[in-house]
Amino acid sequence: MNGEHDPVTSTVPDTPGPAVGDPAGDCLSDEQLVELACGTSSLGWLDQAHAHAATCTRCAALLAEVGRMRARESPDPTTVDARPPSLSLRPLAVGDRIARFVIEDELGAGGMGVVYSAYDPILDRRLAVKLVGDHRRSEQARLLREAQAMARIEHDNVVRVFEAGEFDGKVFIAMEVMEGGDLRQWIRRGEHSWRQIVELFVQAGRGLDAAHEHGLVHRDFKPANVLLDGGRARVSDFGAVGFISGRDHRITSDAIVDEPDAGGAVTTIVGTPRYMAPEQARGDTPTAASDQYSFAVSLYEALTGQVPESSAQCGSTAVAGVPRAVFRCLARALAPDPGARHPTMAAMVVVLERALSRRARRIRASLVGGALVVGLGLGGILVPLPSSPCASPEDELSGVWDAQRRAELQSRLADGRQLGDAEWSRIARTIDDYAESWGHIRHEACLDTRVRAEVSESVLDRRMACLDERRIALEETLALLLDDRASGRELELVYELPDLSVCDDLSAVVSDVALPLTEEHREEVERAERARAQADLALIVGGVDPALESIDALLESTSWQPTQAYLLATRARLLLGQKSQQALHAWRGAYEAAVRSRDAELQLLLEMAVVDYLIGTNELDDAGFWMSVVGARARRKQGKRAVQLARMRASLARAEGHLAAARDELEAGIVLAKASDSAKVLLDVLYGDLGGVEMEQGNTEEALAATELAVAAATEAYGAGSLRALRWRTNLVSMSLSRRDSSWVERELREILATAGSLQYETGASQLLAMVLRIEGRAREAYAIDEARSDWCVSRLGPTHPQTVESLGSVARDLMLLGDTEGAEAMLERAVAAPRDVPGVSVQLLADLSYARRENGDLEGADEALSRADDIVAASPESRPRWEAALHQERGMLELARGRPRLAAEAFRRALAATVGRAPPAHVAVARLGLARALRSDGQPEQARAEAQRALAGLADADDGDSPLAREILDFLGEQ
Amino acid sequence: MSAAEDPVGTLAALDAGELWLAAGCSSGDRWATRELESTLLPAVVPALAHLRLEAAVLEDIKQITLQRLLTGSPNTSAKILEYAGRGRLRALVKVVALRLGVDIIRRRGREPTESATPDDWLVERLSTGMLSPESRAMKTEHTHAFKEAFGVAVQELSDRARGVLRLHVLHQCTIDEIGALHGVHRSTAARWIAEARDSIGNRVRRHLRSSLGLTSQGVESLLESLDSQVELSLSRLLPRGLGS
């Protein structure tokens, strides 16, 4: 072709010849295009044209333009949107959504609503969605009620309603699509036997009865409201919903819907006069009996072609072939007094069925179904919609947040969680405000584009997407609050709902959807990314403070919201890792930012971090809650994420005492980690955790092997001086305590501490060294180490950090050994006064406090401390054998000191029950020794001796036969 | 004035009018030519409205259309004679003008590179439009597999489905326009689009699964994002289009 010359003349090819490249098939000729423009082409030919257009831009464009031209000029009303121009504010377009249903087309419009064909992406089916509304709130509420009632009816003869709810201040009803036309059309085609007619009406009658059973009155039964599908009749358009919506234009042609009069009185008379029961016409509330009347009029009309004049006239009607019983049945249903009619629709149906069966042998019903498949019959006049597409702001969130949901939430929160009035009203007000501004912004957005024409459609799309996301966030949050498994923490989510103002801010909306990075933003992203890497490093090898400082500095200079969220998240993770006091606060802020930037990945990261943190602080309920959030969000993650998840699940299982499950998770994680380059850096953690789990199960060999692998993996990944490697080394030492001599242990630990340098208090080695020295009887040295560590904790972590509390406990133990029980008691009082309530730590400290008070002669105080510990254990949802064992042990000692050996023996037996098979042999032996002492005090020397010997045997079995404890038991035996 | 007395006045409705006009024009009757100009050529303007051409260019197009209708090329007779009396002269005028208009638009580079076919374009458009920013980043790892999946998915559609999708996505045709072109109800056109859309989503998922394998890192996330994004993104994408 001769495309090089301009002007226009040169663009005219002599023939409609080939365009770009060498496309398959011939280009469309003028003649073909003319046929197309005139609508005389066959579909088959068009398909060929499409095939050609796949490779020919010119013909593709021509096809499109001819289509446009034809649509513009088509005189055929069925192919053109017949709504008058006043409706240029289109209500909903293809691709819009009503709830989750994606609109594909508009099927028809009625006085107060419109029906769309739509697609349900979840159940992958096509359905009809009716959107109906009423500006009267009372009517609206009734609509919703009835729609929801319809959704509960499952009956072969009732059009299935899949779902009903509120949308945009209107009620939507998602129902099955019926493509077989309606009963009125069928009747009009004529040539049906009375039997065929009655059979279909019997079906419809059953459908009506089912509705009545559900407390629904149809109020406008007529043949046009009975849809046919493959020989089956189904009643549709129930109640107010059916009425004011109109399945299509028919409604407006013969039904009446009155409006409130000028005085505002609402006297709704709905129905179609032709079929209406007398009481309904008078304005009385229609009942099931009114439906029966309408049904009878319809059937009479179908059989005779006329409406009955009266009940009496009906009773005397005779039509050749039709049993008189049918008319007598109808006559009763047509009684002016509703009370004189058949008691129920079901009763009437039975009478009709009897009439059918009486003649069944004589006349075989012909195929009803075969004749019923007709077109959808959508032609005709479409009635203009009265409402603007920019629905009024109120009620747009109904179904999500409305009076009903509010009441539901209030009762749930008040009943389930003893939520105070003040807190409830704060939460409710927050949601109210949110919902209100959501509706306002949505309305304004619509007006901006559709009415004021100030903003383009594509921006409107983005704004709506933005609002939609926030609606979903609100929905999900509320669903979480209403969830039975809700634990209380999720209440905070109400305050963390994604920012609405973004949707109102045009530039934000645009950037949110398309994320156009400016150069400046790109730089910010890069800086943030570096800071994150630094922070991750700090978490691994230490140096958190400089990392925090650099993030804070970056936050000052960062303007782009997604980056800010990213930085906040990093900061929060650092603080969580530090178990910092501000950690949860920072976490909340970061989580809010991540939610606001709709950054699901960031949210996941934060959720994972908080699970770790909560497991660390033993807040297992909350940890379990967030773990489930993480699990749902990340269920199909691979690589590093999957490994992290496995590890977190293991940690949670371990904290909950499910050791076998924890091991399974860890082993699965190790397999995953080995298979993935990115996840290899987690191997040391998995091995290290596995070692811990094995140890807790008493498998020392396996524990040591796993921990050695952890040390090796950490050394390889992070270096021998890394905190991780040193921690695993420390673990290794602690696991070897029973098999190595103390000089090796001491040497090893001191080496670890020397390597760690400034990190020494974070390795756990100093703690362990102090413990070893304490056991060795070198309490003074232990005290020096513990006191230094405790000082470090107080200054670095603050007085209430769990680690600080624990270090105070260690100092107290040293002081006890040094004979300073009063100093120990004071130390423990400080420790238990920390507001942070970590159950495990608290139980241990209270047990120690009880011991110290007992030693100081304060038996009542000792009792009080033990009782507090008992309360904590009792409040814990799961059973904690180790805590229980410790407390029973202490209780036994206390009762012994009080001179109540029976009570003591009972306590020791409980301690024994909690330790046997679960705790190391030494713990069992301690409990047995206590029991032996109690028994001896109780005058049972033989039993006492037997227990002591069993304790000794247990220690010997564990190669612990010459430990201090064993010597103590031997001493006890010798005393006898 | 009756139709018989004023054939020109009822020209649009009558084959006889066309016949008369065509005959007059082909025989060089200047009066007939003027009638053609004043009666039929104005229809060119609304027919080309969508192309948003300047008034001067439209005038040119009208003149060239007239020229082509009346003169023909060395090998063909005048177009107008071929159509005379078949009631399609009006349509012919518009088709000839449309072709001219479309060529001008193409020449002005409002389309992608000349080497790309409409289907290449469609694939490109679908594969970028259907992804969230998050999965777009992931996409770079699998650009090839991804493009290929879309390519195959598009190719596997029936000619009609592909054509309808093209009209809708690339040319921004509404369901009314697509329905009109095919002589079907708008709801049918809408259904075709929905089906094509669903089909693409399903096929892309399937192809990606088989080409990348379930174990391949990141693919599951990609698919996951696809699963949730395809319906919405596509439905958001479709009404906008990239058109000229």
C-alpha cells in the first residue's frame, strides 16, 4: 500500500487491500463491510472476519467502527439502550459490582428498581441481580426483611434466591436466571389442555405455600409472576420486593404501587387490580388468603379466558372437560371473606391435585415441558429509572454497618467480653464516623464525575476501587469482631481501618492504584530498602540502636506514604525484636501504615513479627490469633516465607506444650529451607529450635546433634562471632551440662562471653555461667555476674522488661545461696512488682518469693505468694505441668515448715504426678525427696525410705547418681 | 409534494432513488452528483464522529469518498454502479469514508507499532492490565512464561470470542455496539465478553501452572494474586480500553 504520502488523498487505496504485514485471510472488502453495516452478514462470516482482524489492525479498527456506526443507527429497539437521555447518569455498567456479583447486562427496569444479569465469581455461575429501593426507610427495611426471607426458601417451585442484602442504599436480590418465559406468555399461546394448565398452577400453588410457610405473603400473584423452566413452574417476585422492583416493564403496565399521600401517611396498596383480593383492594394488609384469591383468579382466567365475576359465578361455571371440582375449589378460594377460603394454600392444592388424579387414567398429560422453552421476552418499553446513580449517601453501607449490625456487635461485645459502655461507645462512634465519611466520599465522588463532570470516569473507577477496598476492610474488621474466636485484640483493628481520605484525594487515588513513582519517591524507596537491610542485620548481629536512629532520620525526610509505612514496619520489627516497651505501640503504628498503604506483604511481615513477639512474651492467645491471620494470608507462600511460617507454627506449638507437633513443623521447615536459597539463612534457627524441642522431650543426643548443626549453620551464614552462632553455642553448653565437667562448661562459656564482647548479655551465656557457678557453690561469683547483667538489663531494657525481671530473679537466687534471704526477698518483690505480666516468669518468681519469705519466717507471706502463683496458673487456659510441679513442690515445703505433713505429702504427690514422664529425672527426684520427708514427719518411715530410694534409683538411671541432690537423698536416708 | 414528484426527497428510503442517483452520477449528471453530495455525504460526519477528526479532514474525506464512488480505479468500475438499487448506497458511502478515516488514524500513530498485530496488542494489554502492582514485580521474573500464557490463552479463544474481546478492550466498543455489529442483543454481547474474560483467566492460570510448575517459587503467589485479581481487574480494564 502507498502509505508514505500525505495528505489524505494518498491514504485511499484503490482496493481495500492488505494492511499491516501479511495477515491471514483477505482484508474485508467494502462490500462485506456494507453488508455488515446493513446487518445482513451471517455470524459465521463475522467469525471469519474476526479471525482475520486478529492480525490486521486496519480491519480490526474497521470492524469496530462499523459496529459503532450500526449501534448508533440501528432502528431495532432491542439492540439499543432505549432509556431516554435524562438517564445519562447511568446507574451501573458492565463490570460494576453489586456485592460480589459482577454485572454483565441490564435485563430490565421497573418503577423502583432494575434487574441485571450478573456473574458470581465465587460460585462461578450466572444469575440475575435485582436492585430495588424505596426512599421510605420503613419500606426499605421491609424490603430487606422480605428479601432475606426469600433467600431462606428453598423450594422447587420458588425462584431460588441465592443471596439478599443491601447495596448502595438499595436492596439487592441475587436469584437464579430463568430462561423459559412466564406462565402468562404460555397461556397466551393457547392450545393447552385444562390438565396442563392445572398441573402448572398446582406447582405454583406449592411454591406459594412454601412462601407462606416462611411467613411471606406474595401480594401480587399472577401468571406473569410464575416463571417456567423445563416444565417446572416457579413463583417469583414475592412481596414488596417483587412488587416495586418489577421483573421487567410488565409491572408498571398493570400493577399499582401507591406513594405516600401528601400528608405523609403511608398506605401502601400494592397488587394488580385484576387479580387482587377484595380485602387487599380495600387497603387491608394482604395475607396468605389474599394470595389464594389471586391464585384462584389466575387459574380461572387461564381455564376460561375471563376473570370470575364472583365466587358464586365461579362455582357454577362449566367448561367442557374441566372437572366441576376444579371450579368448586376455585369458588371457595374466591370467597369475599378471607376466613371462608381454603385454610391454606396447601389445602387448596390438595383439592386441585385430587381433581387431576381423578382423570389421570383417562387422559395422559402430554409433554408440558417441551412447549415451554421460549425466549426471554425482554422486548418492550423500558421504564426510566427514577433514582440517580449517585445514590443518597445514607444507607450505602447498609448490610455492612447499619442498625442491625450495630446491635449485633453491641450485644456480642457486651455479652462476650464485658465491654464497658464507654469503650463500646468509642468503638461504635469510630465505626459510625467511618461509615458516614465513607458514604459521603462515595457520593461526592459519584457527583464529581457523573453530575459535575469534573473528574474522569477512570479516576472515578479508582476512587470506587479505593472505597471498595475500604468497605471490604470495614466488613472484614466487623466480621472479625463478630467472630466467635475473637480474642479481644481485634477490637484495636477498628482504630486501624484504612484511611478513607485517600479515596477523596484525587492524586492519592491515582497513585494508590497505579503507583507512579517519581524520581524522588524512587530514591526514598531505595533509602528505605537500605535501612531495612541494616535493621535486619542489626536484629541478627546486634547494633539495634544505630539502626533505629537511621530509620527515625529517614522517616523525617520521607514523604511518600508507602515508603513511610515500610520504614515504620521496619522500626516496629526492630523494637519487637528488642522486646522493647514501645514495641507494640510502634508495631501498631506501622501496621496501621501498612494497612493504609494497602500493602498486604508489609502487613504479613508485621503480623509475623508480632506473633514472634507474643510467643516470646508468652501471650499465647494473642499469638494464636495473629498466627491464624498470618496463616490465612500466607497459605500459599513458598521459600523463605514458608519456612518462617513453619518456624512460627513450631514456636507456638512448643510454647503451648505440643512438642511433637513442634518437631514436625521444624523438620518440615528444614526440608523447605534446604530446598530454597533464600531460606537457607533460616536453617540455623530451625536446627536451634529443633534442638530445644528435642531437649524438652528428653532426647539429649538428638538435641545436641541438632544444636551443633545450628551452630554450624549460623557460623556459615553469619560468622562465628554473630549473636546467632553464640546463642546456639550457649545452648549447646547448656544441653551438655549433665555430660561435661564444670571446668569445660565454664571455659566454654567464658570464651563465648569474650567473643560476644558488647553482646555478652544477649547471648544467654552469662546467665548460664552464673547458674553453673551457683550450682558449683560459687555463689559470690555468680552474684557478681548476675548483678552486672541485671544492671545492664535495667539500663538497657528498662525495669519491667521480661529479661530484667528474670535477671532480678537470678540475683535473688544468688542472694539466697549467700544466705541473704532478706536481700533476695527484696529483689523478688521488685521483680514481681513489674507491671508486665508474663505468666511463666511470674509463676517462677512467686515460687521463689514464697521460698524467700518462708526462709525469712514469713509463712503467711509465703502462702500469699504461692496463692498468687496458683491464681496465675488457674487463669491460664492450658495446663502447665512444669509450673504446677514447681508450685506443688513449694506448697509441700511450706506445709512441711508449717508442720502439716499430710498436706505436704499431698502437695508433693501432685508435684510428682506433674513431673513423672515429663520433667528431667532430677525434678522427679526432688519431688520424691519432698514426699519422703513429709511421710517421715507423718510417722511413716518405711514409706519415706522407699520413696527416697526410688528417687535415688531414678537419678542413678539418669547417670546422676553422685550429684549434690543424690548426696542429699543419701543424707536423708542416713538420718534414719 | 409526493414522492413521485420529488425522488430526491425520499432518496434515503427508496431503492429507486438510489438507482436514479447512481445512474445519474455515473453518467456524469452534475445535478445528480450534487444531490449525492448534499444528501448522502453529510452522513459521513456522524459515522466518523468517534474518530474525532478535525473538520477540515472530514471535508477532505467527504471529497475523496465522492471521488471514489464516482470514478473508480483503472481496474474497477465506479463503486456507485455496483451498489445502485440495492438499498445499500448509504452504507457504502459511510464504509468508504470509514476506511479513509481509519487509515488516517492509523497513519497518525495512534496505534502501537506497525509490526504488532491486534492480537499481540491484546495480549500485551491483558497481561499488563490484569496484574496487581505486586504481581507485576513478580511478573518480571516470569515475563516470558507469563506473556506466553496470555498469548496461548488468547489464541485458544474462538475467533468470535477473540474478536469480541478485541473490540471491547482495544476499540472500546460498548456491548450495544458489539451487539449491533453481530446482530444480537446487548445481553448476548455482554455474555460473550464475560465468557471470553473468564476463559482467559482460567486458561492463563492453567498455562502458568503447567509451564512454571507448582513448585516454582513465586508462581503460587502470582497465581494467588491472579486468582483474586483476574475477575476484578479485567472487569475494571474492559470498559476503559486503549482505543484510538
